[in-house]
Amino acid sequence: MKLKKVLLGLSLFITAVSFSQNSTKKEVLFTIDGKPYYTDEFIRVYNKNLDLVKDDSQKDLDNYLDLFIGYKLKVNKANKLGLQEGKKYQAELKSYRTQLAKNYLTDTKVTQGLIDEAYSRSLKEIKASHILFIVDENASPADTLKAYNKAMEVRKKALAGEDFGKLAAQYSEDPSAKENNGDLGYFSTFRMVYPFETGAYNTPKGQVSKPVKSRFGYHLIKVNDIRDNRGDITVAHIMIVKPKSEKEEENAKAKSTIEDIYRKLQQGEDFASLAKQFSDDKSTSGNGGLLNTFSSGELTSVEFEDEAFALNQPGDYSKPFETQFGWHIVKLVKKEPVKPFADVKDEIENRIRRDERSRLIAESMTDKLKKKYTVTKNAKAFAAAAKQFNDKLYAQTWELPVNEALMNQVVLTINNDKKLTVKDFLSYVNSQQRAGFTVKPLSRLADVLFERFTYEQLNVYYNENLENEFPEFAAVMEEYRDGLLLFDLMEKEIWEKAKTDTIGLKNFFEANKNKYQWNERINADVFSSTKEDVIKKAKKYLKKGKDAEYIKKELNVDNKVHVMEKSGVFEKESEALPKLDKWKEGISDVVKEGDYYYVVKVNEVMPAGPKTFEESKGRVVNDYQQYLESNWVGELKKEFTIQVDKDVLAHVKKQLNQ
């Protein structure tokens, strides 16, 4: 990300961490066009980044001050250009604040309990079936009881020995039950709504739960099996990419190639060597096809995961199989158990925030805020507001009243300084009716909605005052503001300019041509085999002018792959090429590397030399950006007036060097 690049380059890392409170009196360290910048901010940022800075020169206080001033110059330039007024900037700042505030807006004790629970559950996968009895969350007590009793009646049938699948097909109000008899397959934590997940994990294998209430209604859950989580796995693979064309002969060629490779593996040839030579996955072929470690559900191909997890012993490899990406052979490198709790804690917490169980955290936080702040309800104003309710609310056609005197009455006061009017409350009601109301009668609906409105406003008030309650939060937000402004400024002044300034780019390229060079390349057909006599025969055929298809047809007999060929343009250092003392056009000698013999038909030796502008444009743009940025601060120092208080700087140095 560009933003990350900018901030790391300046060593001004913007992270939500806790700062130690500095009791030292803050003084003006320097000014930019008369605007003061204080010692407390400089010391805090310097200390925060000290262990993160890799360049020792940036730890020098004079050098770091120069970086810090350069950073503030850019922020001043951004403000001078009015970038802080941009809608995109305002939206991004709001988004960052929302993200940062999450650490302050939750009950950490409840959150930790949910994290521990989720990890414990993630160690197992449950295979279950269910029967659903639909009932609305806000249904009347009578309707809720009716659905519950129906669920209990069906549960009695299941406990009496009737087939659960048949009961699901007969009674379940889940439409899919008619086809799957309520079977949900295997699942783990976060795959189902939280109450259902809890019901499943609390039901022993082979048993049927009591009715479990979720937002969909009541569920009967039968746990059919419980198995350990499959953990993590590391594999290597060889891939022949699926042709973009749908021509049958091209697809057949891809399949034939992977089958040839599989036969070579069965003949005892090395997996890594074959991956280097023939795998179309260039990101892994040079490393013998090795993939990063993954767990169930992390890859986009279920087929690939299942084939990988089906392997048992390191070194085992699969038969060729097809995915949406192409043909693969997978070799098991190692299997690992479920990740330790410390490694997945943050991921689990993030998922909890997006999950239904987050409501438990919100409810706990609201209870704390009710005790923290004074809440006053104006009963008279509320009663007047409640009189505006009518049956149109249930039809979602209710409209706000136009009685200005009523709407301006204060109906709720929080902590004696935030006052909410009837208009605020009724506007909330108006926005909520789109979701549909089922609570009756209207008097009860008014009480329920006012309670929800009060709780929402308590959380809003707390959120609005985070900067006042937590100095560290205020400091981080200030850094975010500067960082986002800097991003917009860099995009405007550096990145876009480097892309669109065609004359400047070409002039920069001409002045730095020596940096953009091709290495020597070879246009060649490479033949390989583990048998020396086979590769010698291949060489003879090449000398007779035979092509690759002819050679493979003649030498790959008895359903065995004795020789393979790869054609293309390769840099001399490519893993696909053998190492020759000298490259020249024609047919090479037979050479041996490891277990393989090679012969190469060199069609063209392409000498090292300068790249054209178009061939090197991507790198030129990147280098030009860095060039522009390195000269930019100097121009800003001419545009703004900077004054550093030397005495204050000396005091800061003494303090930091203690």
C-alpha cells in the first residue's frame, strides 16, 4: 500500500498502541510559518518508533528532527492545498476512527471469554442435522410458545427412535430439508449463527438437543459425528495451467502433460526437479513447487484442499487432479496440528466483532455505560411522543409528525450535557420501521424502542468523548489525520505526477539508462531425461531436424515418459536451463546435472543490452517517484519558514539521552 510505504519511509508509524504519559512540561520545539510544534509530541513519536527504526542514522536526534520537520512540512502543504476538506479524506478519517475506537468500545472481559470459547470449539468439527420451526424474534409470547411446543413434540418422536432425517423432511420449515433430510455436513465455529453453534457444541454425539432458539426460530439439533480439526498442512505442487482457450486439443495437451509428469514421478524422478522444469506456477516452481502452509477453508479450491489433506505421510503425492486453475499433482511436506491459541487470538477476535455474539459484548458495554453516565428521561415528552405511534408503523408507512413544538422538546438527557429531542427519538423510530415491527401493542413498542434509543445514544455519547477520556486515543487520531493528509498529498504531488509526466519520465530514463539492462537470454528447446542413452537419441533426432512432438513420440514408449521438453525464452540463470560453459546457436552437447541429462537446441542467443523505455517503464516510474520525493522536502523548506528553538532542542536531547 502506498500509505504504508509513505509512513514507513518517514519512520512515523501510525499504530494504535498505549503511550506512557509524559509528565515533562511541553515546550515549543519548532514552528512552521508561526504554527507551534511541541516537545511532547516529538518525544512521544521518537520513543514509539525507536525500536522500529532499522536505519541507525534515523535514531540520531538531529536527523530524526529533520525527518519530523519534513513530515510536518508535507502536512502543512496538504492543509495549504485544502486537502483536509476533501470528501474522500473525511470518509477515510471517519473509517480509521471507527476502527481505532473498537478497542475502547467493547467489554474486554466478555470479549476474552468469547475468544476462549471460540478457540476451544475450533479444535473440533461437528457433523449435524437439524429441524427448524420458524418463529420471528419479536413474535408474541403465545406464538413463541406454540413453536416451542411443536419442537418439543417432534423431539419426543426422535427420542422414541423415529428416524431424525425423516422427521426433518416431514416437519422442518427449512426448505432444503426436503432434499437433504436436514443434514448440514461438518462445520466448526463461526459457520452457523451463534445460538445454533452453541446448541450443537453442547449436544453429545448421537443425541438430540432441546429446542434451541435463534433469530430464525427453534431448532432441534442432532449431532451425528465429532472429529478433530484437520490443522495446518504444507505441500508442494506441480501445476499445468488450464488453457484460456476451450479448444479440446489444448485441454487434452495440458492433461497429457500432467500425466507424463505423474509417470515420471512413478519412475522415481525427483518432485522438486520436475516442478522447476515444468510447473506453470512460476511463484513456486523455482522452490520445487513449495506452497505456504494453509488450513481448511483458506484456499479457493476445495478440491485442492481435500486432495492435500488426504495425503498421510510426508513424501506421498497425489494422482493428477483438476481444479478451476488447471491440473495439479500435490506432494505432502508436513502436517501440523491446530495453531496455538496465541497465533489465532487476533483473528478470532476480529471474527467475533462481525458475528452475532458481538451483541453479548455490546449489551455488557451498555450496562457499564448505564452506571457510568447519568440518564434522565422526560416522561411527559416521551408520553407525547408515544401518542404519535399508530398502526402504520407495522405497515412501514408511518411518517414523522410536523408539530414543531413537540419535536423540539427534550426527551432524553445524558450526563447533563447531551440533550436529545423528541425529533431525535422519532427520527430513530422512523429509520427502524424499515426493518419491520412485530412488538404489540403500540404502548409496548414505544417502550421497547425508547429503551433501544437510549442504549444507542449512550454508546454514541461515549464514542464521541473518547478523545476527552483517553489522551492516548487523541494522540493516535492526530497522527492518523496527518498520515491520511500525507497520503493524499503524495498521491497528488508525487505518484500521479510520476505516472503522467511523460516528458519527465523519458528524460529520467535517458539520464539513467545504465540501470535498465537485459541479462543475456536464450531462446531454446530444452530436452531432459534421467537416461543418458535416451537424451543422446534425442540429440540425434534434433540434428536430423526433428521437432519435439516427433522426438517424444519416438522415445516415450511402453507407456513410460523417458524424455520431456520445454520451450521458450529463458534468462541464462533460469532453473529450467542446464548450466553450459558457453551458449551458442545450435544443438548443445549432452550435459548432466543431478539425476538429469540435458540437450538444448539453442534457436537464438539474445545478448545483454539496454532495455527500451517501454520494456522498463514500470521500474522507471517507481524510480522516478523516489527521485521526485527525495527532492521534494528541499522545495518545501523554501516555501515555508521554519524556526527551531536550539535551547529547547538541547533540553530534549539531554532528556532523551539520560
